[in-house]
Amino acid sequence: MLNKWEGIVLKSMPYGESNKIVTLYTREAGKMTAMARGAKKPASRLSAVTQTFTYGYYLLRTGRGMGTLEQGEPIDSMRHIREDLEATAYASYIVELIDRLTDDRGASPNVFGLLHDALHAINEQYDPEAISLFVEWKMLPVAGVHPVLHQCANCGAAEGEFAFSFQEIGFLCHRCFQIDPYLIRITPTQLRLIRTFFTVPIQQVGSLTLKKATKQFMKKIVRTVYDEQVGVRLKSRSFLDQLERTPELLPQKEKPQEEGD
């Protein structure tokens, strides 16, 4: 069966002397893996459209096994992501996370939309670290984790002072703090940010910029949830950790005015 699907390349691996195995996340059919014959050859019409992060229309011949990529029509090559080390690092983390948390041929327009909006935002030079945080929070339900963020996970209270509990996987109000001795106190600003990261679409946030300490705090919470509840270990995360330890590897950029406590 021949299908034309809108998709984004999650990864592309060499196979043999001239071929590639390409993993796409498509709007219509979810994650698909296909053989791109001859795509390693520079002159191949499939060479450019099978590069990681490329967004385009893809003609796939599918059957019971691995499909075959027949044609590709690029819409956006995500040039900035390819040319900027920090953008590449965070975009790689996003595509690897989505690849690891999704099954083959399980269509999810919401996941495709999240992937598209995240890569587009990074390509438009929004803060890639903040964008990756949006993706991490929004992918928790896909990973089978449903944090309680609209009320207290224990008593249901919607008002009061709150903390984040890894035990309850959500907020606890001050009346229920005794339930978890290891909870993390949060400010009202941090509470609003967590809810924003989890619920608000990336394209509706605009040019939100966050202080480094705020991003580190948000990252600590969501990655602890992934470590304890999901158990996903990503190669791209190790590279991000290395960039954190050696920021001199990154070129200096003009800092935008920051928000957040």
C-alpha cells in the first residue's frame, strides 16, 4: 500500500553501503520505520529528506514488515537546528525522548503536533532548554504517568500552599504535607509554571524566557519523575549534562530578559 504522509525524521541510520533505515513520526500513522534505498549517496533524491529533524511529506510503501520510502518532499530542513550546537543537542533529546516513548504505528496527532511545535520553536531560536522542558512535561501521560497538578493529590483541595510530591506524583497542599517527608516546597510562581508546562501548547506561550535557576528546578522535578516512574535512559541526555558541566563549549549569545522566580 502506498501512502503519502506528513512526517518528521526522528532518526536515520546507515544500512549497508548505500541505504538508510529511517524512523519518521507522521501525523496520520504515528511512528513508522522505512528503508530508504540509495539514500546514503549524496546525489540521491532521498539524501536530504532523510536527515534527522527534516519536516516534509513522505511517500511510503507499507506492508506487514518494514516499509520502503519511495519519495520525500521537504517542507522545512530545520537549518538553525543543524547549525547551532545547543539547538542540535536539545532537539536530539526531544526526538529521542519521543522515539523511546512511542510505539510503531500508533497514531497520535497530539504527539506529532508537540514534536512539530517544539522543533519549529527551536528552529526559530526560542530557548531550546525551555522548549525541551515543555516536551518532557507534556510527554509524561504518553509514558503512562499522570501527575495531579490541578489540586491536592490527597485531599483534592485547590487552594493553599503547595509542594510537589514524588510519592504522590503531583501536588500536596499544606494540610497534607505530612504524607510525604521528601516533598519539595514550591512557590506560587513555580506552581503556575509547572501547570503551564504541562497544559499550555507551546505555540501559545510565546517568547517566555526563564532564569537558569528556574529551568534547573523544573528540570530536577520532571527528570526525577522520569527516572523513578518511567526508567528511560537517553544517550542525548548525557550530552546535555556534559554541556551543563562545560558551558564554554557553547558560543556566547546575547541573553534575553528573563522571567520567573
